[in-house]
Amino acid sequence: MSGSLLASVVFLKIQEFARRSVSEQARLRAQLEAVVAVTAAELDPASRIVLEAGDGAAIVVLADPHGALRLAERALSACAAGLPLAAGLNHGAVQIAGRKDGTGLTGDGIAVAAAAAEFAPPARLLASRAFRDALAEAAPGVEAALVKAGTFTDPGLRAHELYRPDGEAARRRAGRYALAGAAAAIVLLAGGVAARIAAEGQQPFIEAVVAKYRSTAQQGEGYWRALVQKVRF
Amino acid sequence: MAKKKTTQIGRYKVLGELGRGAMGIVYRAKDPALDRVVALKTIILSDDADGREEYQKRFFLEARAAGKLTHPNIVTTYDFGEHDGLAYLAMELLEGTDLRERLQHGAMNPIEALETGQQVAEGLGFAHERGIVHRDIKPGNIMLLDRGQAKIMDFGLARMRAADHKTSTGMVLGTPKYMSPEQVAGQPVDHRSDLFSLGVVLYEMLTGVRLFAGEDTPHIMHNVTYAEHEPPTYLKPELPGMIDFVVARALKKDPAVRYQEAYELASDLGTCLAELRARAGMSESSGSTTRTVKIETSVPTVPDAPAARAIGFDTRLPFSRQFDSSAAVERLAAPSRGDRVRLARAPRPVGWLRRLRHDAATRWFVLTTLAAALAGGYVALA
């Protein structure tokens, strides 16, 4: 049997599960199973392991953090159908527990995902720093959608730096990069102009640009006239 | 010197011995006033005067509490008193076997087990409503009568909850295997402690497995406090799926998330019973001419596994029975060379080239800057 390996863990927790009546617990769990069946169907069966938890389920996804994030987001959309879920995501160590063939999984990967789910508000997900890093490596740029939610301390006094998804964050980042690109372009072009002026002087540079413009405009005018005549014929 | 045979206790004429316990002897006796045969439970009072007074006070308090309970699922207490250094309790005499004896032959029929559990829960609900906690629910204290009636015996250990009497004056009351975690910890207990004990008994009735077995008392106590149970349907797949939820809720270590009322537990057991009876009815109704092929419906799976809050690094979560994860488990158990590299290393910072290929925003920034740099260079040099 191998030692521990790293995998992404999606912990889907039914909120306030223990306080619900037994018949409601049975109904919610059946609903959760249906949700997991639908969402996990997207993943290759050789890369996902479904585990049972007292108040939900954990899905261990091998080598696909982006798939894990999609699974969590899709599962949370079931909240609209009355399944009170919260999700925790982590990328960490998991290990087969039990006999040779194993009866379950254990590991810090699961423990941290469970802690994150415990902190997550209803219908929301929280991801660990390790998951964000794994996501960045697997799908660069997608991790920008996870923004820092804060540092949370679990009952074992372990602090977790957790991230929440923010749909606007990626758009804002793209806007920032576009703005920075435009600014850099302006600076570089201005630098080129400044270098030329420094070498030739301002007047010769302006004259050269104007002359260039005229010749280009004349060329353009000639081309335009020829095009119009061609169309007429 | 041979001990003098007891022939009379108070007004009761002793007819014979029914059994012996740690606290005293139980006799079959006759009440001449009412011409009624009763079970007479005697308790030897301490020789020490102070201890005796305390013990006697406690006994009478308990007897008075038990005397208030008249319910079809609770053994009725008729009378109590003291005679010649013996405290006695006259109770309804029952013909039947106790559950402990019954369980020596293995698990019960699921319907019988659920019916018994439901009746005990009803009896406890009645007592709890009157502020009386049993504190020692175990198979030995549940009597099974003919026609399937169950009765809770020995409310002798019960305390008045409202009176809030000291429970642990250095003395541990109850049977460790059936104790609740709070009882084991010596914390104050309430009626929810009985529901945990009933959960343990229910589990044993359904599966034949004694839940918190151990080599010695500290081991049993540790198991009661920390060990999680395996859902009954894992051991007996023919049980209705809902029973897993019922047992899990009754066996919650934290009383706050356990069943809060015995009647609620009784009602849930009733639902399980209805499902089981309906299932039994369906299989009976499938006649010889038409053969019904049973399609396995998805059995709701369950919480033997810990909840999110209770998961630690070394906590095992079991594989789901509803999903086949064997391919991925195999991959994890015997990883290929590629997996060994991919799954063993921690995420690395992403290089610029990869980021450029996959990240549109970065690509836009880099390409714009590059184009501007080329244009600027051209302007400067051309």
C-alpha cells in the first residue's frame, strides 16, 4: 500500500444536519447523494473517490483541482432546490485507511476540507490556501476568482487561511491587467518618441512624422480612388 | 451456622427467591392484605449509622419516584418500606424473560427489536415527562412478556431530576457498557442519557453486536466516549435505511444533538417499523403465479462516519456504498509512475510561460507591453 498522496478534497456539508429530525436527515442525505451522483458524473471514475461523512459527503479528486472546484460550485447550486449545503475545499494528503484493500480514507487533506466546510456560510464554499495554489498550478488564472475570506481558527486551535469565490474578482483582475498593459504601451511608445527627439531634435522629428503622414495619406487617397474606379467598372 | 431462612418481610410472606443482585435479593412474595403475588426487591442497608441513614433516605426517595410511574411499559411499584435492616420494594410480578437472556441467542428479528425499542422509548418518555431519569437502561432491566410487551424494570436507580440530587458522591451508578458519555465522565446527566443507553440496547437488539465492548472498565469507558459505531445496515442490510439515522442520532456523544425527547425516538422507530412491515407485506403478497423481481433501491447511507466538526487528521471516512470508487482507490493504492510524481509533490509556483499560455489577462498584458516595446523601439531607431 502506498503512503499518503496529495489530492483535492471537496467536503459537502449539510447545514445543521444533527439538529434535524431523522426523517429530514434521511431525505436530505438522499438528496445529497443525487447531487453527488450528478456532479461527480463529470469526473473520470478513476479520478474520484466518494466518502461518507456524518453530516455530508467528501469527494476526493485526483489530479484535477479545477474539476473539484467545478464540482463544488455545481453541488452548491442545489441549494436553490432546498438542500442546505456548504462546501470546503482543500488540497492535501490523503491515505487509504484500514486493511490492504482499505475501508476508507484518512488524512489532513480531508480534515482541512471539513474544517473549511464547517466555517462556510450556507450555500457558500471556502477553499484553503493549498487548494488555491494547486488550482493556480493546474489552471493558471482561475485561482484569481478565489479571494481571501480571512483566517479561521478551528476547535483544535489550528488557523486556516481560507478563500471564497468572487465572480467579479477575475473580471476586475482582467481590467487591471488591461489597464496596466495600456499604460505600459503608452509609456513605451512615449519613451520611443522621447529617444528619437533626443537624438534628432524636436523640429526634425515633427517634420519627419508630418512628411510620413502626408505620404501615407496620399498613398491612401490614391488607393481609395483606384478602389472606387474599380467598383464603378 | 446456617442462615435463617427469610419467611416474612414487612407484611409480605416470602414464597421463594427470584434472583440475586449486587444490592440485594429479589423474592417472590405474597401480599396477604390484597391477596396478590408480588416481586419483592430487598436492599441491605449499611451497618454504619450515617451511611445507613443516607442510603435509606435515597432508597425511599427513589421508591417514591418509581411509585409515581404507572405505564404499560414500566413495571409498577406497589409499595416500599423497611424491615429488620432491609429496605424493600414491592413490584408487579412479571412472567417472561429479560432482554439480556434473549440477546444471548443473538440478534432479534428486526420487527421484534424495533417494537421493543419503541415500547421502551414510550415508557421512558412517560417517566421523563414526570422528571424521572432511569440512569441504568440495559438489557437486564428490560423485561419481555408474552405477546411482545416490553417493560422497563428497576427504576430503583432513578433520581428526581428536578430535585437534582447528587449522583456522583464517589459512586458510579449504572452499567459502563450502556452508559452515556456524560455519565462516564461523571457529569450531570438528564433524560437524554437514557436515550443514549437505549440507543446502545437498540443496536444490540438489531445487530447482535455489543457496541462498547472492552477488556476492562477504563477501556469500555474510553469506547463509550470516543468510539463511533458502524451503521446497523452495514451489518444487517435487510434493515430499513432510516434505522441508521435513528441509531446515529440516539448515539450522538453530544447530548445537545441527540434525541431530545424519548417520544421523538419512539415515533421514528414507529416509522421504521411501518417501512419494515410494508416491506414484509409486499414480499408476502408476491404470490406463486406472479414473480416479483426486487430491485434494490438506494438505501440511504449513513453516519457512522464523523461529522465535519469531529474530523481530525487521523479520522477515517468510509467509502460511500452508493458510488463505485474502486478505480480511483486502486490508483491511490498502487499509483503509476506518473501518478507517483504528480500526486506526491506539493503545488509549485506557475512559470511565466505556462501562465502566458493559460491566463488570458496575463497574455493580454504581456503581448500589449511587447507590442508597445517593439513600436517604441521602432519609433526610436527607425
